[in-house]
Amino acid sequence: MVYVLTLVAALIVAVGEVIQQRWAAQAPPEYNLSPKLLLWLVRRPRWLGGVGCSFGGNVVFAAALSTGSVILVEAVFVVRLIFVLIIAAVWNRHPVPLREMLGGLAITGGLVAFLLAAQPSESAAQNVPALRWAVGGGAAVAIAAVLAVVAARSGPNRKATLLGTGAGTLYGLQASLTQSAVLILSGAGALALLTTWNGYAVATVALLGMLLIQSAFEAAPIEASYPAVVTAQLVGAIVIGVTVLGGEVRLDPASLAVLLAALLLMILGVFLVARSPLVTGQATRYQKPEESTR
């Protein structure tokens, strides 16, 4: 059941993200990385529809987390990258470029190989000391902040990739926090969730991640940022699962060799997508919405 829930969540989230990027791309460039960007977007009903779609997907994702470990669910969730590439191509009325599909498949294959080699043990978000959450969560937020600072001084495509990496790092943290909140909700009820920090942490990290991802969407086509989002989210979830939640991974020589090959495959996939004509601007990005809809 966990696989079905995760695949459904991936498809719904992919649709929502493509809709959001189409409208975030119309935002004034000076609003990038500013709360003004979100304030501008919330006045666009179709963007709100995309957010609602993604929210629905995240609800299904949370249901998947209630039946499986964070790392397992995140591993299956990477398939949304393929969904995004296909949906974006259909939406913009162009064929799915072979380069992008090969890049997406390389990233997905690399991530799967990484998981098979590492064989991370299942971890639980219960009974984790608050200090460990603070250190691990603080590190993830700090990484995202540094990437945002560097991105602010970069060109559009590099900015989108860096912001996507930062957003993915935060989403990896959010997934672990979501599992902890779901466990509290299912075990002690809604009142207990309202009186603990977990639910509020999920909302805060989600808001920060939304600002970064919408800024990435504004800067460049979704193909420039989404591979980084997917990769960073899974890697972030694995790191947090091991360092914060107490999970374990295999690090024997054979496993390390496969992990290195998987990493190289992921890098190749990101390179293929980043060099796509749709990302570099050598092809039409998409048709802009009519001015009357803005």
C-alpha cells in the first residue's frame, strides 16, 4: 500500500508543481527570494490551484509516511521527477526531449542504486531528543540559507539549481518532521499535536521551502530546478534519517563503490537536464498566460 500511496502522491504533486512554475515565472524578478513573491502569487487563483493540488499530494504523502519509513517513501517519491518532465512537456506543447528523459532516468536510477547499496535501516521519528532535532534541523536550514545567498548572486539557470537544492534540503527535513507529527497525531490525537512543536516546525520549514522553490520557478524553467529538488530531498532525508532518527547505512568497500557509481550517474543526469535547450534558453520555454489572467 505504501508504494501505491507514494506513486499517487508523486503524480499529484508533479501536476501542482508544474502549474505553480508556470505562474511563478510571471512574477516580477525583483521579488525573487522575497516574501513579496509569495504575496504576489497568492493573488493568482490558478497558482493557488496548483498549491492546492500539491497540498493534496502532500496529504497522500503523509499517509504513505504513516505506513512506511521516511527513506523508503522518499525513494519511491523520486519518480515525480519523470512525471514533472512529461507533464511540463505536454503543458508547453512540445515533445518530451530525449536528453531530459535520459537525464531524469539517470537521476532516478542513481538514487535507486544508492538506496540498494546503502540499504538504510528503517528509522523512527519517535522519542528523538529535541536537541538532536535542533542540531540536524538547524544544519539543514543553514545549508539552504547559504545556497540562497550564493544563488542571489548567480545567473538564472544556476540560481534555479541552487535554490532547488536548498528547497530539496528543506523538504527532506520536512518529510522527517511530518512523520514525527503524524506519529503524534495518530498516537495521542490532535490536541497533543497542537501542544507540541512538531506541527509548527513542519509549517515553518514548508513555508521556507516554498519561498525557495517559487523563487527557483521564477528564475528559470522547471527543468532547471526540479532535478536538484528531487536529489537534495532524498539525500537530505537519508542524512537526517541516519543522523537524527538513528538509522544506519552500509559502508563496506563494495557498497561504497556502488554508492560512488550512483553518485556519478546522478551527476550525469543533472548535467543532461541542465544542458537541455529548454533550460539554456535555446528553445521556447513555454507560452505565457494571457495578460488578463494576471
